[in-house]
Amino acid sequence: MKDNMSPVSIVLVGIGGYGNNYLNAALEEGGSRGVKIAGAVDPAFESHPELGRLRELGIPCCRDLEEFYLKNSSDLAVISAPIQYHAPLAELAMKHGSNVLCEKPAAANMAQVGKMVAAEKQYGKFLAIGYQWAFNPGMLKLKQDILDGVYGKPEKFKALVLWPRSKSYYNRSPWAGRKSINGTEVNDSSINNAHAHYLFNTLFLLGDSIGTAAWPKSIQGEMYRANPIENFDTAAMRIITRSGVEVLFYSSHAVRSAVGPVCRYLFENGEVIFDGTSFRGIPAAGKIIDYGNPNTNVMEKMWKSADAIRTGNQVVCDIRAAAAQTRCVESLAASGEIQQFSSELIGIEQRDDDDQLTYLDWLSETMLLAYEREVLPAGNGGTIWSYAGSKVDVPPPEWQ
């Protein structure tokens, strides 16, 4: 626990890409939130547009985290790095005395998660994962209502996200769309990156306490690929949690226009719906409950991690909770092989001279129909391109 009068010091690890959001928030709101920047780490920090301001403020900038810790320290390390670096950077930060807020997903596989859990225990620091919906006040109120039995027993949760991603998305980095790079697992996919929040949210809301997530008991899935990438860009999965709740999740980047996220969570005494704007609870008896837009207050994950350092309270979304999503991704890969869509089914839309979108005209309609019927595509009659993956039994987490 930290002296409440002292600001929480943070080192920002990765200030390009999504990490720039953390940097801007810390620069603009850090003072009022009791947070100060102790350092910025990025191999390309010299080309960052805020470099001049960082130097004016006397904030040390380094190319790697080891260099930062040679002369500096921080209460919290905020890690926004490619998936394959989450585990080693988190371990390094905790070794040097920093608590950690790491961007989602937790890691590429459960072996990496295991190392992160062990490091957290060894160094006595917390390791939070930045699934921002889990830190949102409205979502935490919804979870508490679920725990309090407002809607009765959970029965079936489903979610769908269809977002087009063009060639430039996959060309933005050497690890995009890869299973591994240079012998290290990455597992970058629609489910483990852009859509990871929405899969994890179903598991988080089904956790048996405010800071836990439901663990899968079995998974059956389907994986498809339209883009010229190593991993899949389209998937559907059925998860049965250890408490017996069915979770259905549908995801694709090979579509022409965006749909979702849309979510519908069914209970014995009501339902909860997300229409892309706000979550609304509809109890069987009682008034509709508005939980608000979960896409607001996205930096609560940083402010609440800082608060946890001040108070000594448990952080709301830690590595053990986030591991449930990683286990789902790993088990999905064991459900079957990635199926390549036939070239006759694929369309190409030229976006500009250097960019193009690979898509399937009918895919959105097919996925939406499967969502409505609560089946996987292979169970959607007449879908000749689909295949049924095998059911995979999932062991309980090693730390239980």
C-alpha cells in the first residue's frame, strides 16, 4: 500500500499504437488522478510526436525496459506491447518492483500465463490485464447484480462481432495474423486481439466473484481464413463453463461492413442485451436497468490499477481471471484445423492504391443467422463451406 499523499509513478512500456492512449491520458489527466509518468519505453521513441513534451517534463525515454530500470523505478508498469512480449515484460517489471497493468490478451498461450502467475506470486506484485469493460463502473454494477441474483441463474450468453479488416491491418506489423514469429507463439487472431474484449466479457460476467472469470469445461469451435495470413480471420465457438452455462461467440474480419458487438445474456428470470450502445437489463419482474455504454471511461483500467496500489485492494481483473480467455483461444486451436475459404467465394474490394479488403459477401448474414439460431455455422443447415470441429475437454486451471 502506498502513501495516499504521494502520486503513483508509472512507466509506459510501448507508447506507439494503442499505448499512445495511455500516454495521452497520463499526460492530460495524470495530475488530477494522482499519477505521474516515471518513464516512457519504446524502441522507436525518438520518432514519437510527444517526444518534445516528454523531454520538457524531464521524463526519461528508453528503448527497452531493462535500460529504464538501470536508473529508475516505478510503482506501476503499463505494458502495451505485441502479444509475444507480454509475459517476459511483465515478469521483468515485477522483478524490478513494479506492479503491472498489461494490455489484453494476457498472453499467447497458457505456458506464458503460467510464468506470469508464478512471477506475480514470487515478487508479491499484482498483474492486471487491461480488458477495459471489466473496469467499467456500469459493467461492475451489472456483474454485482448477476452475483446478487437479480436475473436468476445464468443460462446462455452469446455475442457477435464482425469487423472488416483490410490488407493494411495485417501489414501493420510482422506479427499480425500470425500463429508464431521467430519460433515464439503469438496467436494473433480476431478472437485474441480485436474481439478479445467481447469474448472475455462473457466469461468475466459469469465469474463467481467480482474479480474472477468463469473457466471453460469444454469448447467446440470452427476456424476459417479468407485473408492470406497464417492464423484465422473468422471463427465461431461454443463454450460450456464449469458451472454449465453455454457461451456462443461469433467473430470475423472477412466481412464488408461492421456489425456489433452485439450481446444477449439469458437468465432464468430475465435477460441482458447490448445493442452496440448500452447494456440494458430486463428482469422478469421489475424495471429495465440501464448499465450504460461500456466503451466510456476506457482508461479506468489505469486509474483503478493506481488506486489498487494506494489502497492495497485487489485489482479487479488480474492474470488469473484473464487466463480464462487465453485457455479458450488455446482450446479452440485444438478443436480442428483452420479451413481456407475457396477462392471462388472470396471477393476483393480495392480501398486505395495500396490497400484492399478481402471479404465474403454472404458471411455476415450467415454468422448473424447462426447467432440468432444459437448454433455454430456447421449446424446451420445448408452451409456447405463449414465444418464441425471436435469437442475439447478443458482441464481446470493449474492454480486451483
